[in-house]
Amino acid sequence: MERKEFIRKGIIGTITSYFAAAFSNKAEAAYKFANSGYRGVEGVLSPTNTHMVGNGFKVMNFFPNGKGFEERMSPFFLLDFNAEVDFPPSDLSRGVGVHPHRGIETITFAYKGGVEHHDSKGNHGIIYKGDIQWMTAGGGVLHKEYHEKNFDKHGGAFEMVQLWINLPKKHKMTPAKYQSIAHKNKPKHTLPHNMGEVYVVAGEYKDVKGVASTFSPIHMYDIHLNPGADFSFSLPAHYNSGILVVDGNISINGTDAPENHYVQLKNETGDIHIKTNTKTTLLVLSGEPLNEPYVGYGPFVMNTQEEIHQAIKDYNDGKFGFLAD
């Protein structure tokens, strides 16, 4: 064999062996996690359908996405994520104008920037980094969300999550209300070895109870991790559960999940094992499915088509109250 051919085959053999070993290690790791009592990862979803909501929110959608995920993640109905974007200074107000809701709760998480809220029940709030506004639309409300005026004036980094939670049938027409949750008031569990903190928004995490009131059983965590975090926790097997990687990236039960991706977990027993190599922010959603029929139409989510027609009629008849633009 000529020397060049010998060298070429040697190089190819080395590369082939390297990748074979890499794939073998990956398969071995996947097998290890699949057989070690950890909860399975159903999939890692890339963001879809990036679009503007009003003139103040540039969102990417995870569900509903036409693939049944509003059923797969019941009681959570919608997850829109405004990944970090820089807004220039503006003399004009940016956001979403007056619009109605019925049959759901809308929750806005502020990670960067500031958002202001008004609704037709007289509620008003401003949220900044780490804060949450939780509006129960119930039987009907008008509201508007827009950039806080000083943020509009100066501009800067803006990062938000909008989440809708479907209300159970028996609570569809509950009176509207508003919960303002300041970051400083969120109960927290501090992870050992400087790994980070778990802020408990709703439900419970290791005996720390969340601050938000809910209409169906929900666990919701705002998790902030440092590089090198390595820890496990569990969620009820029959709860629909997922994790949004807001910033950073994670390895979850042996599966890599990059920034701005959503991890859907299987409905099965087992721990959730997370590792990081950079500063990371996660939003964990886990809830008991409603197992009720639903009909979604724009800002309304009800149980029947007739209830949707009634919601439209009530809105047109002014029964949702009044709110100035």
C-alpha cells in the first residue's frame, strides 16, 4: 500500500472510531437515564411562529401550535415567549391595546424590562425584572398591557413570558381578579453548594409553598441556576409538565435543551435531573389536566361553542365593563 493511501485510511479510521465512540457514549448515556428511574423527555421543542403582538411584544409560540399541545399541557393553554430583544427609546406607548378575555387566567412573567397593566375592574400594576402579574379573567374582563413609560423613554433589553391557564368548567365565570407578585415576595428554596434558587410561584417545592392562588392543582417554579448546578426534583407523574429554557442551557435527564427551547416531559414517575454549564433561567410548569371539553376562540376559552357565542354577545353588549385606550 502506498504511503499516502496508508495515511488517508489511517485518518479515516481514526475519525470513524472517534464518532463511533461518541455515538456509543451518547447511546450509553441515553440508556443509562432511561433505566435509572428518571422521568422521560418526550421532546425538545424549537420556538415557532415568531410574530408581533401589538407593537410591544415580539413573541415566539410553543403552544397551542396546531399539534394538540393545548391538550397535552392542560390546564396550560398558551405559552408565548418574548425572547430577549432590545427596544429603542420611544415617545410612543408600545404594547397591546384594550381587549377582552373570558374563561382563562393570563400570567405575565417579567425577566427584563417593565410592563404596565390596567383592567376594567380597576386593577393596575407595574412589573419589572422577576415580577409577575396574574390576571383571572373569569366571567369577563377588559385589559391592556404596555411598556412601562420609563422603559419606553429609555429603551433597553426586554424579555417576557405570557401564559394562559384554562379555568375548570365550574370556575369559568368566577369574578375577575388580579394578583401582583413581586419578586421579593416569592417564596424560595436555596439549592446547596451555591447552585442557585428555586422561586415557588404556585404549588410546592420541597415544603416551600407558592404565593399564587390557583383554581386547579399547579406547580410553577421560577428557577435561577449558576454554572455547574447539578440537582434533581420530582413532579406528580399524572401532571402535564414542561420546562421553558428562558436563558442559558441545560442537560435534562441526559437530553440537551438549549436556550429559548421548551422541554416536554413524559407523564410517568421519575426524578427530573438538571445540569448546567452556564447561568440559566428556567420556568417549570406542571399541572393536573382538566380532562374537560374546551373551545378556544381568540381571547375566549370556554367549554362549548354556545358559550363562545355568549361571550362574544356579552362583550358586544358591554358586559365586560369599560376601559379607556
